[in-house]
Amino acid sequence: MKKIILMLTMLLSVFSTGVVHANEGKEECKMPPPYVGSAEFEKIKSLAGTWEGDNVMSPDGKMKVIYEVTSNGSAVLERLGPGTPSEMVSVYHDENGKLVMTHYCAIGNQPKLKLAASSADKITMVFAKGNLINPKKENHMHSLEITFLGADQMKQEWTGYMNGKLLPPTVFTLTRVKEST
């Protein structure tokens, strides 16, 4: 038993000495300050929280969307219909100083959208070049317009293509869920 304790003590001593020496002469790794991006990206970050609204495409007629700022403020994760079989995820971030978004669709593709226009109360994103989707043949989400109707309400219009034809927009009006205190 004494031999086992002695061996464990020696191993621990060697390991901790190695860790100390491995870090000698190196600067401590520090996190950079939280990312601050384009005005449009910062507007998307302001959506952090849970939103609810009506959705004619949902079996219960309701829509839930959760926004989460992640990766030290450099990405926003959007979850539409969380916990449902048709849950979809979108990730917003800046690319070369411009807002982009990749949508992980329930139909199994990942269209990438880029900023097309913005104003104080609206962000418009469109299908970006370089997608691995043939827009003339494959069903896909093609554009998104977010209209900010105040700090706690927004409208989203999603357009898609099916069989090469533009579909009417799917519109969600969402209200921020207030946290109970």
C-alpha cells in the first residue's frame, strides 16, 4: 500500500511540474472583449431571449423562437420551433463586416443568406452566391425580411422556392416573452 501511495505521489509531482514548465515563458491566454459587429448584427443580438407568435403552418397555430448570443458575442443562434420535429436553426454572424446567416432547414439543406438592405427598423437578407443549392431546381429558403415593430415585437417574412417557383411569404409576428421575476 505504501508503494502505491509513493508511486501516485511521484506521478502527481511529475505531472504538476510538467504543467508548470509547459506554461513557462508563455503569456496567459486571455479572452478578448465581447465582439461588437455591424449595426445589423448588433440589432440581431438585441433579439436575445424567447419570442412567441402565431404560425399558420404549425399544428397548434403557435410559433416559438429562441435567440441566443454565443461565441463571445460573435454569433447569434436562432431556434424556430424548439423541441418540435420541424425545429430549424439559423446562425447569424458578420462576414467581412456584413451580416450573413446560414439556415439549417427542416427539409435538409443549409441556404446561406446575406444582407441586401437595412434601415432603422428593417433588415432584408437574400440568397447568397456560393450556396450548394440550385435555386432553379431545389426547394429552399430564399430570403428573409425582419421588421422591428418596437423593442418587444417583430415581424418576419420568409420566402422560399419550390420546384423553381417563388412561394408566397410565410409571415410570423412575434412578441418577446417577458421573464417573470
